[in-house]
Amino acid sequence: MAHDAKVYAKQKWSQRYKSSLKQMKPIRSSSKDPSHVMPGPARGCLSLFSLSWMTGLMWKACRNKLRPEDLWTLRTEDSCHTNYVRLSRLWRRELELNGAQNASLTMTLVRAFRTRMVITTLLLLVSNSLALLGPSILLRQMVIYLNDQSAPVSRAIGLLVAMVVIRFVSVYFMAGAFGVTAVFTSARATGALQMLVYQKLLRLSAASDQMLGKVVNICINDMDRLSEALRVAAFVVSAICMTAYGFVVNLVYVGPWSLLGFSVIIMSFFVLGSLGGMMSVRRVAVVTVTDRRVTFMSEVLAAIRLIKMYAWEESFKKKIEEIRKEEMSVIKGATFLQSISNFLTPIIPILATAVSVIGYIASGNELRAAEAFTMFSVFNALQMAVGTLPYGIKMITETHVGLRRIQRLLLMKDIEVNLTHCDSGSAIEIVNATFAWERPVSRKGKSEKKREERSRSAKSLPRLISSPRLPTAPQAPLLSRLRAFSERRRRPASAELSLDADAATQTDVVLTGVNLSVPAGRLLGVAGSVGSGKTSLLVAMTGQLRVLCGDVRRAGTMAVVPQRAWIFSGTLRDNILFGRPMLPDLYQRTLTVCALRPDLALMEHGDLSEIGDRGVNLSGGQKQRVNLARAVYADADIYLMDDPLSAVDSSVGQHIFHQCVRGALRNKTVVLVSHGVQYLSRCDEVLFMKDGRLAERGSHQQLMELEGDYCQLVSCDAASQQQQKPAEQAQDPAGADETGTPGGKFTSDEAYGSTMGIFKNFAVYYQYCGVWGVLLMTFWMVLFACCRTGSGLYLQYWIDAGDGRKEERLRNVTLYNVTFTKDELTGAINDSANVDLYTVGYAGTVLALFVFGFLKGGNYTLCVMRGARRVHEQMVSSLVRCKMSFFDSTPIGRILNRLSRDIDCVDTRIPDLYEFLTQRGIDRAGAADGAYAGLSVLRSGRRRYLR
């Protein structure tokens, strides 16, 4: 993949975009891409527009038979790595040119994909220009033709063919813009940005407790907004051009009075744009609460075993519901604003037409059918621009908010590896060094401080009783000064430089005055009481601890064995190899020295047996041995082991110490933290830690003869071991874990489909929303659609009525053989005696649209919020009632995905989709105006033919 990315980066501009532009071919007979590669340039434009290239995939998903292996592999130019390399290079250049304070991730994304955005915009401009050509010019010519009795029939046929061809070409360019560039551009941008975030997470120096929830929200919800914004960004530019084109057409054919309608269009942009800005503000508030909810859920899932042990499910469930209630209160306002925007969009063209018609008639002008239908069709064609522009601005604004969050993450401080190369022959050297931990500290808002003060005052007595304060020992002057320095918070120069605007960091001094030299090939034992600084010393050797003063040097590669084994979901072999190539001899030797062969013999599939999330189907000793085997297989020069032998029994510990530490690693530099005297006595040198200092150093015999703190520690450990009853603890059978699963496949497969079916799922969702509420909302939608259709029918009826003297003229034609054109036969509507009544009636249809739209929006908000709240409550209730076997076999990431992305779909996506489909279905079912207009054209044509 990396080689392909380099080859792609060296290609010329024409070579890069040639394959994408080939998709503009309408039909391509054959595809040269392999079946497992995602169809791209090998598919024609019509295939992309009709989605026939993914019919098979959608059919599998519909039948609930879609599996991960059915998904396609991305092409090289669409892969994350290829686009990540380009985006990261541009981001570094942005930081170099403008600095962290003025850098913009949004502009970096635009520069990375500007060529594809420009191509998309040009294709959309062609498509929209052709789409407006039909109603603005051709429809007007068709109306003029119907009024001209001398016009030949061939002209009508030509106009009809031109309208069909123009519409087809418009759809063709629209498909090219959406399928060729917009969809693939969004896929490339989101993939590159996700990889950029992932690479940044690996370099963070300190992460707050709320980092997990924020990152999950960024990688799921914010990426969805970015993908949507990239698809509609070009529509914003084309919508502005469509509006300008419609303005010119109406000004030419109708006159200055069409400016009244366009003033309504322009005002609607500001109104809908303001609504989009208000929704973006709500979005920022929603993201903050969602971060807190997801973070709290991750903490609950991490401690679910303890919660179930003490039967605390209901207490934590209430806490989750409190956060969810706060989240729903913010989402409710955003949903109502979105509903207002949805019903205003189709009203704006009707309102613009009504204002133009009423103003045109009130000024004394004669409104003919050609001018009326031209004005009506142009404003109606601008509905796409009216709806797209505010929605596009809303998505771009929300995406900008998300990109600012991602930018704050990218600008967080990287971990500083404070290491220099050691040239003295020693493996590790630390000279007069003082080290400190760096941790994030968040400032609480006023509301949170008030809640905390009330909680502290209410619980102060129980806390004092349960945990009384003990007197602290006096500290040395130097250490006191260093700790006072560490209490000073180093706040960022700007709130934009942190993922959390209120975040700060705090340093805590843990090691002082460290002078240490570890020769190469030596085994150094480290001992000390709890909290003396043993683990901090190992972290300092890695260079990841902040150095306040002094120097740290190291020679060679390093492998670390932490005290708490880290196991990921995968096979046992994957956990040992950790992405390295398979070397059979080294791998087999690693299994032997780490005492894993007896475990593999009892596992069903040996080293290919699957290990659950966090190693839940392994015992503590097995986890630590896998953790140790991973480090041994790395074949590093230096090994830092943080008490790995405390998790295994004595016989296995002796085997690992002699076969691994003193055997396979005998020529390596090993720093071993341990409390076992049987291990420390066999080390080349022992280091004793006390209060963050190197208190004693020497061989085991020398420190025992010194009779210092090390001697007391060893004596106490020996006495405690003698008091314990000797009992041989049988080694846990490999694979016999807490759930009784002897190896094999442990993690459950994710269900990609519902057992109830699509329609039953929506039926359950409607029950959560309230059946009567959904029916009432549908009723308001029907009335809204009727008023919308009725406004067009009313306008046509008004124009057909004319001045009300049509029957009199028809009698004159019969009696006096007088001929009239169609316009003369109908008369001007200005001369009608009921013109005021018609005007009030037309304005009444527009007013009814506003009334039913507001009722629909309010009812819609209440229904979907009720449904979202009940779905979340049911999900959390079912989750806390699950058995521990479910949590052991289900990765936490899968559960968090349900609680973040799927809940976001229930909160926003499904309601929007339901309103869109229902309203469009009702509009199409009640499109009587189109049928009526068609029948009128046929009737007029037939009458002319008979004449």
C-alpha cells in the first residue's frame, strides 16, 4: 500500500484525474478491476447514478446476509494512507507558514481536494443551468405556441424533444458531479482525516479522562458531518448561480415586478442561514453533552463487573438518564429549528410567486398565462437552490465546528522523548535528573462548581468519617520547592490549542536527583515499597517522563513489559507478533521461554485461538506471559520489566526467570522491578527506591550487609512468607477462563441485520414515538401538501377565469362569427370584478401553509424526541441487565458505537429521513397540479387540431 501511494504521488495531474473523469462516459461495457476492488472509474456515469454497481451489495444487506468479507477493497487513490500522506504534508506546511495560532485545518482540507471540488462545481453549474433552461425558456415557448393557432405542430414536437433532451443531459451532469467527485471526495477526505487523528493520538503526551468520549464523537459523528458537507459544498455555489440566472430570466420576461419575488428569495437565504447558525450553536452544545455521555458510558462498561457485583445498575442508569435528559433538551431545540427550515423551504417559492403576482396585478399590469407560468416555473425551479443553500451552509458550519475540534486535538502537545544517544558504553545513563508526571486538569464551569459545592457540603460528614485525614510527614526543602513549582498550571496561550477549551496541565514531581548508569548486558533489579517511584523510573528510562533538569541517555532499541498486561482482541499469535513478520525459530523459542506451550496444548486452536477483549478469557498469569512474550519476540537491546513475575506462581516464575530473563535475555540489558527475594538475589545489581530517590545500590549481598531499608524490606517479606501456609497452587488450565471457554473463538460475531425485519423495526419505532402522535403528524403533512398543491391549482384557476366574461365572448363567437385569441377570450384578470376576492384567496393558501407547517414542526419535534428518548432508555435498560458473558464476548468499541453513532442516527438521521420521505411521498401522491396542467395542454391541443 505504501509503495502504491508513492507511485500515485509521483503521477502527473492529468494521470491522477484521468481515471476519475472517465466515469463521465455514460456506459462502459467491461470492467478491468478485480471483483474485490471497489468499482470506480470502471463504471459508467449511468451506473453510478442508478446505483446499479452496488445492487448486489444492497440486496445482501436487505436480506441480512451482508458480511465484512463482502465489502470491497479501496483503490490506491481512494485509500486512507495515500490521502493521509498528502493531507499531513499540507497540514505541516500550514503550521510552518501561519503558526499554531493562525493555522486552519478547514483551509488545509480545501487545498488538499480543491481540484475535485472545482470539477464538481463546474459539473453542477452545467446541470443547474440546463435544469433552469426548460422552465424559463422552453415552457414559455410552449405556452406561446398553445396561444398561437397558426404555429405548426412540428414546433410543438421540437419543443417537447428539446425539453426531454435538456432534462436528460441535466441529470447526466448531476450524476457525474455527485457520483464522480462528491462521493469519492468525501470518502478520501474522511479517511485521511481519521488517519491523521489516529496518528496524533499515538503521540499525545497526556490525555484527560474525557478524551475517549471526545475521540469517539470526532471519529464517528464529526466525520459524518464532514462527509455530508463535502457532498453539498458544491451545491452551495451552484445555488447562488441558479438564483442569479433565475433573477435575470424573470427580469427579462416579467419585468421589474419580479424583483418582489426575488426579494423574498434573498430574505429567505438570510432567514434560513440564521436558522442554520442557530442549529450550529445547538450542535456545539449537543456535542459537549454527548462527549460526556459517551465518556461516562465507557467508564461504566470498563467497571461493569464491579457494578454488577454490588448491584449498582439502577444508580448508574439514573445517572446516564440525567445526562441523556440534558442532551435531549438541547437536541429538541435543534430538531424544532430543523423542522422549521424543512417546511419553509417549499413555501419560499410559493410565497415569492404570490408576492410577485399580487404586486404585478396591483400595479395595473395585465398578467397573461405566459408571464404567470414563466414566473411560477422559475420560482419553483429555484426551490432546489432555496433548500440546498441553507442546508449546505448549515452542514458547512457544523463541519467547521467539528474541524475546529479536530484542530484543537491536532494542536495538543506531543509527547517529548527526552533522550540522547549514549556513547559511554552504557546502555542507560541518567545524570542529575529530576522527573515529573504531566497530567491534564480541567477547569469547571460555574454551574458545575455550584453542583460540586452542594454535593461536597451534603457529603462532607460521611466522607470525613469514612476517610479521615492523616498527618503528612515533613518534606525536604528542595522537594517542597519542586512540588510547589509543579502545582503551577501551565495554561495554553489560547483555548484553541487544546481539545477542551478549559483544559490545562499540571506537573507532579516524582523523581529527584537521579544518577544512574546501567552497563550493557547487565541485569539490574529494582526494589522499593509501594509508591516509591519504581514504575516512574522505568518510564523515565523510556524518555516519556518530563525532565525538569538533568539528562537521559540510551543506546539501542527498547522493549517494555508493563505491570498491567495489555491484551487486544485477536488471536494469541497476533498478540505476540504485534504486527511483526513471522520468524518461526524465534517464535517457537519465545513460546518455550515464556512457559506458554502448556497453555497452547490445552487451547482448541493453539496459538490461533481467539482472545477476547482485554483478555477476558485468560487468567492473570496467562495475560502477563503473553505480554512478556510480545517483548521477547521484539528482540530489543534493552528490556524494562515492571514486576511481570508477580502475576504467576512460584514454579512458573522460576521457569521464566531462569529460561527467559537469565537465559534468552542473558546478553541483553534488563531492568527488572520485583519484590521477590529469590529474583533480586540473582540480579547483577539491585537498586532500592525510596520517596522518589535512589536510596541504596549494590549487589544483594552488599545491601543485606548494609542493614538499611532494603534489608528491612527483605526481612519483612521473608517473615510474611513464613507465616503463610505453604500450599501448591495448581496452574490454571490454559483457556479455562472465567466464562469456561477453553480457547477457540471467543468474541461473538456482530449481527449486521435485525431479526424482526425492516417494517417491524419501524413499527416499534413508531410505537416509541406514539402512534397517535405519528398519525396526527401525518395528518398535518397531508394538509400541508394539499395547501402546497392547491396554491398552484388556485393560481391556474385564477388565470383561467380571466375577467369573468369568457362565456359572453363565446356567445359572440357563435352569434357574430367573431374570432378571439385564447388570451382575448379569457381576458385580463385585472379587469375581473372579483380580483380582490381572488387575491385574498391566493394569499390565504400561503397563510395556511405557514399555519400547517408550524403545527407539523411542533408535532414532529415532540414525536421524534419521545421516540429517541424511549429508544435510548430501552437500550440502556437492556444493556445493564445483560449477563457478564455478554460483556466478556462483546468488545467495548462495538457497544460504544451503538451508544454514539446509532443513537445519533436515532436523534437526527432517522427523523429527518422520515419527514423527507413522508412529505415527498404525499407531495407526489397529491401532485394533481401536474396532471391538471397536462390535461389542459392535451385539451387545448386537441381543440386546435379539430379547428
